[in-house]
Amino acid sequence: MKKELLRKKIVVVGMGYIGFPTAVLFAKAGFVVCGVDIDSKKIDMLSRGISPFEEPGLNEAFRLAKNRMTFSTEIESGDVYIIAVPTPLDTKRHKADLSFVKAASHSVASVLTEGALVVLESTVPPGTAEKLCHPIFQKKTNRYYLAHAPERAFPQKTLFEMVQNDRIIGGSTKDAGEYAKKIYGSFVKGSIILTDATTAEFVKVLENSFRDVNIAFANEVAKVCEGIGVNVWEAISLANRHPRVNILNPGPGVGGHCIAVDPWFLLEGGVPSRFIKLAREINDAAPDRVVRMIQQSVKGINNPVIGILGVAYKKNIDDSRETPAKHIIETLKKRGYAVYIHDPFVKKFDVPLDSLQSTLSKSNCLVLVTDHDNYRKLDFKNYKNITHIVDTRNFFHNVPPHIRLITLGTPFHL
């Protein structure tokens, strides 16, 4: 890589699940990097060399790169700005809350200089870079570069995928795209494909909408299988032996910062899509279906206690954003059930978490929401208090005779 490129200072705004690993990879590639975040506690941790996230390889990469990194709660001047702030869903309007993107853009604009590159990494509705960000930067200077570079990353494989996956970069101009490609080419080993900014924004939400629609199909198939007495897990496994069929698995609902949120962004362009909206409604209704299964399973038990296993939205991670477990727990508590909750990875949750021993020893009905590998070691034979297990992931297969195992999509009248 040309030495003059590495002399450029990169400022990454947002030290979250994507921004921080991105900053580390740039620093590891040889750039001087400043990480910015409004969370002073997080900045203090990072300044002391402590990673705020558990992710394979991240601590080691941070250790190797931290001498080229600084952290601040205030924006600093740089040559390249990466905006990687959250874009949560406004659940009342089903629209993107772009307040963090707007605030970050104003912050960058305050120090923006001619010739600088601004890259929006946050997942946004198509057109955000051009319609929201550009007018803010334009007030400071017209002579800058703007691009959108959405990430593709899988929890527990974040660093590997950020490096190895193909990357779509959309420039507001051809020169902006080429500039961003050179910067990201410092660590990306996959192909970097250039397009315009709005197309890149569209592609990101399209990818997650595809997955949402396919999960919704699986959840509908599960209901059909239940009605006709077919095991959905076996049926999907057999159907997937067809060379052109790849049906996903049903579940208790979708979570995380992508699949449960991004399809709504796709609908913000003013063109209605009944199909995508229906998929969102199907998957959002999945947690209520689990609640009905729980209620049916504990009928006849006086003051039943429900135990929830797993609140992370995906197995073997500590991220509980948009988890379907939250709705299940809230609904059960509103209906008067005593609920114990355990997760081996999640440290902070909206409600207090309990120990695994308390959850197992107190519960009459266990509900497997997240299929953490830790739960495979569980032995239920000494827990006579447990009469039912509602398994939303087809995870448990050998349970003691005194426990009735109920899985999604298998014949069980609700």
C-alpha cells in the first residue's frame, strides 16, 4: 500500500458492534485511527485498552493495533470519517430513527475540510446519504467525497467476515467510490464492488429482507405442519435435499439489529410491498405463538413457574437487541406468570437474570428460546418439577419420560 495513503487519519464515529471492529482493522492495517463515541464509560474502557465486546480475535487485534488508536467523546479532525452509529426502529411509525446519523453528520460537518472522505456505514433507508447527510456536509464544503459502505458481518465471526466478505461500496460520485475502495482495500480481501450510494443502501436492506421473508415462510410452514400432523423439522430437512431448495428453520421470532429492523427501511420509499410487510407481521407474531404454547402446556398446574433459557437473539453471543425473548417474557409477566430467566452470555438485560440452577429448580415449564451450545449439556432427570419443555429451536431430543417435549411445528393442539 502506498505510504501516502497510510498517512491519512481515520475518524470512526460510533464504537459499537460494527464501528469498533472497523476501527481496529483500519489501525491494524497501519492507519492512525480515532474512535469517537458519546458513551464516556466505553471511551474510558477503550482508552485503557479494554475491549467492550466479546468477539473471537478482537482482543488480540486490538492489542496489536491500539498504539495507533486514540478514543474521545469529542469529534476530531481527520482525512476520512466513518459513521457507524445505530439506526434503531421507531416502532410506532415503523420507520428508521435517523437521529444518531443526523447528529453524527452534524458533528463531522463541524470539522470537515476540503478533500475529506465521509463514509456512512450505518444501515439506513435508501437515499439517506444523499438526502440527509449530503445537505449537512454541503453547508461546510462542496469539495468532499461521500460514500456508503454497509458491512456484512456475522456475530462470533465479525473480524473474519469484515476481512473476507465481498464489500459493496456506493459513491455519490465515481471518484468518491474509488477513494473509499482504496481505503477499505487496506484490509478487505474479498472483492470490492462499486455502485452508487442509494443502490448500496438498498442492497443492504434487501439482503436482510430476503432472510426475513424466508424465515416467515418457514414459520408459516410450521403452522401448516402442525395442523396436518407432520414434523416440520423432518419435512424441511427432506425438502432441502432438492438441489434448488434451501428452506430456513422456523423459530420464536427474529431479533438483532438487522433482520427484525431493516425490512421496514425498505418500505420507506413510498412504494408499498404487501409481501415484505406480511413477512414482518408473521415474524413479529411468532413470540405470541410461543406464549400460547406455554399457556397450553401449563394448564392444570396451580401457579406455574416458567423458565426461559436464552435471551440473546442468536446462539453463543451476548447480544440481546430486538430479541423475541423480551416480548415472550413481558407477555408472560403481564398474564401473571412467575418467570425465571437465564442466559450464559448476556450480562445486561431489560429484566434481572437468574442463575441456571434457580431457573431449572424452580420452573414447571422450560422454554428454550436461544439454542446456546451450553444448554446441550443439561441433564433434566433430577428435576421432577419440570413437566414440560417448549423447544422453539428443535434443540433437545432426549429428555426424561416425566417431561413432555413440545417443539414448534409438531402436532400439538393450541
